[in-house]
Amino acid sequence: AEELDGGTGGDGQDDATAAAAAAAKPKDLVLCKATVKVRDLLDEARHDAWVKLSGTKEGLVHLKLQLTPSVGADGLPHDIYQPDQYLLQVNLLEAKDLVSAGVLGLGLVRSTPYVTLRLGNETLRSKNAKRGRHPVWADHTFELEVDDASTQRLVMQVWHSGTVRDVSLGRAVVDLEPLMASNHLEDRWLDLEDVESGQLRVQVSMVRVRRECRLDSLCNSPAGTPTKGRSGTSTPV
């Protein structure tokens, strides 16, 4: 026990001596640095260049860099880009020849139409238009996120806003896949289903949100100085 205590005391003295020596040692000085933008690595498989040193009047450093995607649990490399995202833009303009409220068994009440737009799990609602069979919404615009344009359909339902309950005035369905090949706003009159008469006028277009780099916090910044936040722009397909 005496030898163990003595040994512990000796280790404590050695630690104190090492700490004092470390404190007395001068700190390393940064002579210069080289900066490489990660964005430059996205345009070529390998980056081989002489980079000018900053913090000094002259000097170059030769760097060979390669951007390698991380590997997931499935053993496959992740794409450094997020998949393309699409938005469906719909301008609700007007309707005509809607079935009258009387036909629906609502007496002499004039229809107060509005429209719901459903895409996937997202549903949006327009404002009520003025009463009548030929309502106008005056360029009422919606944007809905598209998950899979090859299988999804936009369902637009026209309703009468009643005091007790709302009643359907028909619906129109739009397939999204043909819009993928279009590069302009399409103006359409759509026949309403499940009713005797009625058409709905809309303008539809598919908008692609430019894909973003998963390294977006670094892509526009010098190495070692990441930025905060994300940004993206929307452009027609």
C-alpha cells in the first residue's frame, strides 16, 4: 500500500511538470492558408490545381481533391443532389353553365360556388364567387407540391356553399404527366363530371424547383466557412 501511494504521488508530480512544460511551449503560428470552394468540385471528377496562398505575399500549394458521395446503409452512394421537385400552378378563372341550385333540390336559392383543389394529401380551397351559374374568380392562383407526376391527378371539385351543408356542382380531373412535356401555361375549359352541365376554366403549368446540392451550406462559401439557410429558385420546365 505504501508503494502504491508513493507511486501515485510521483505520477502527480510528473503530470504537473508536463503541464508546466506545455504552457511554456510557444503556440503554433499560422503562416498562410489556401481556400478551395466546394462548388468548384461539383463540375469535375477530380480537382488538381495550384492554389494561391493568402496571408502572405507569395506562395502556392499543390492540391489534388476529389468529392466523394457518402455511402448509405444499403452500400450505395448517395447523390449529392436532391431529386428534382415540381410545383403545379393553377390559375382558377371562371366557370359557366353550372347546374342550378334548384336542380339540386335547394329550392330557388342561387348557387354560391367555390372550388377545392386536391393533389395527393394536399387540399386547397378558393374563395366564394358571386352567386350565379357563371362565376368568375378573377385569376385566383394556387401552388401544389407534386410527388409523382406520372401517377398523380389533380381533382378540382366545384361546390355550392350552403347554409346547412355544401353540395357538389361537379368535378374535373387533370392528369399531370402531359404537363411535364409542356413549357408554357395551358388555358383549358374542363367539362365537369357527375352533373348534367358545367365547365371550369383554369390555367395550369408545371414548375420545376431547381435541384439543390446537399452540400448547399458549403457550395457558395469558401472551405471552412459554411453559410446558414437554404435557397432555391423556380423555373419553368
